[in-house]
Amino acid sequence: MEWMQGLDAGWVTATQGLGRPAQLTALGNGVVPQQAAHALRLLAPPFPRCPRCAGG
């Protein structure tokens, strides 16, 4: 399931002592990094440049 979320192989499955059910729970509750980045681009307003900070 890691590859479907765009994560590196072993991101969760290589964790010592974590059984298959716990791995699936961790991955199922995770946030897909690409989806989170896209949501931030859509929802976060661009920061206007501060005239005082920009020297103008």
C-alpha cells in the first residue's frame, strides 16, 4: 500500500515489531503527501510581500 500513496518502499512495512494489521492501520490513517501538498496550494492564500520588509 505504500507505493499507492507515493511513499518509499519500507516507509511503514520495514518498521520492526509492527505486524501487518498495524501497518495497514498506520497507512490507512496516513495522509498522502501529494494530496496534502495540493490541498495546501489550493487553500492557503499567497503571502503578500510586506512593503516594509521588501525595502519599498
